[in-house]
Amino acid sequence: MTHYITFPGLFDDILTVPTETFFGIKIYAVMIMVGFLLAALYAMARAKQFNVDGDIVADILIFALPAAIIGARAYYVIHKWDYYSQHTDEIIKVWNGGIAIYGAIIAAALVIVIYSKIKKVDMLSLLDLGAISLLIGQSIGRWGNFFNAEAYGTTTDLPWGMVIRKSIQTTGAAVHPTFLYESLWNAIGFIILHNYSKKRKFKGEMTLLYIAWYGLGRAFIEGLRIDSLMIGNTNIRVSQVLAAVTCVLAVAALLYLYKTKKGIPAFAVEGMENAEEIAEVEKQEVSEEMAEEIVSEAEETDTEEIHQ
């Protein structure tokens, strides 16, 4: 299948956009996998700077990919249950379309949480690393919507309005290329979070910044789309509400932690020297705790002797 897409406000050329590549492989799937692989490479490259073992990142990626696919499909099916309850044989047919990024994010986050609990590793640092990496995957993956000629918005007179044609001869009204808006928003978010992460203040900060950044952009962009999942029979968009609520909660949590300074300090391990410094700090903290316990026990003993 082929689409013909134009941007009449920018240029006159007609773009011939196929939906499949060799052997019938969907270009949408290719873009998703390219985004995942680049995100994975980024996470592996920066694992040490987040004081995370690269082998642990690799293990999580193995579980996160299938979980994300299942979560993305489940999220979509749940919100289209009126249809799928009558067509249960189509629930697993993800190749026919119908996935939602929020479902993938929730599932991947659950994998990290469960893995961290079982293996007793630093969950917040893993979430921070995953949050930044996720923006790469989302930014690239959104281009799959371009090749599928989907996830576009309402009509617009803006110069970058996109016209989707079923044939070269047909035409139509220009619409918002919302897939492009979200791709650019995520790319900008990645650049900001990548650079800021080198100076992050506490563990979990990057995760909260990701939620706030993505939620802010998605809340506005989702309002332009015409293919949104709705809450029941209302005109309320599920993802728009979720984006707005999570954004507000993330900002509130950030402000609270910045003000109270109750977050767990984040140490970016750039090399052996920093790692040794961290170990020394932790050792000192343990020594101080032990000293406090000894003093406390001595005071209790003195008190008991006085009473005797």
C-alpha cells in the first residue's frame, strides 16, 4: 500500500510513501525497532554514569521489549473493548494496527520495578536512565505514523500543514502533522534531559522530568488529533487526561523535592575516581551511623545504671 503526502505550504513535490518494505515488513515496525535499538545503545553507553551495571540493563531490555508490545496492545484493546469484546480473535492481531505508547511506557516501567525488587538493584537510577533513553525511541518511532499516514490532527492553515492523498490525482485538506510535533518535542526533550542528567541532583529526578516534559507536550498535541482513544462514550481523550494529570503530579513532586531536599543524592560515576569518592562517602555515612548507635546504646546503659 502506498500513500501520497504533500506539504503544499512548503513545497510542490508529492511524496510517495510506502507502508511496507522488503518481504512485506511494515515500515512502522522497522521505525519502532530502530528507535528501540538506538535507545538501548544509549542506555548501555551511559549505564556506568548512572552507577548501573551494563549487564543489568541488557537483562531488562530483554524483558522490556515484549512487555512493552503487550502493554501497548492491552492499553488500546481495553479502551476499545466495545469492539474487541465482540471480535476476540482480533485481540492478538497487533500487526493490523492498534497500539498505544502509554501502555508500552507503563509496562516497561513495571518491568524495571519488578526486576529491581527481585534483584535488589537501584530502581530509581534504572528508571532515570530508561526515561532519557525512551525519548530517543519515541522520537524515532513516531515516524512510523508518517509511513502509515496516521496519527494526524485536525485541518490547519499553517504552512506546514500535511495533505494525505490516496492517489496522485486526489487531494484533500491540510491537517496538523501531529506525529511530527511529538517527534520534535521528544527530540528536544532528549537533548535537554541528556545534558541536564550530568548535573542531576537526586535519584528519580530524570524520571519526574521526563513525565513532566512528555506529559506537557502530549496534553497539547493529543488535543489536535482526530484518532484519539476516548473515555467511554464521552469526547474526553484518555491520553490527554493522563498526560495532563501525570505532568501536574510530576511537577508537584519535583518542586517538593527541590524545596525539601529529601531526594536521594544522585552520583554520576564518570570514572574510577568518582566511584571511589562515592564509596568513601558511603563508608563515612555507615561509620557515622554506627557511631550514633554506639553512643545511643551507651546512653541507654548509663540511664539503666542510674535507675538501678
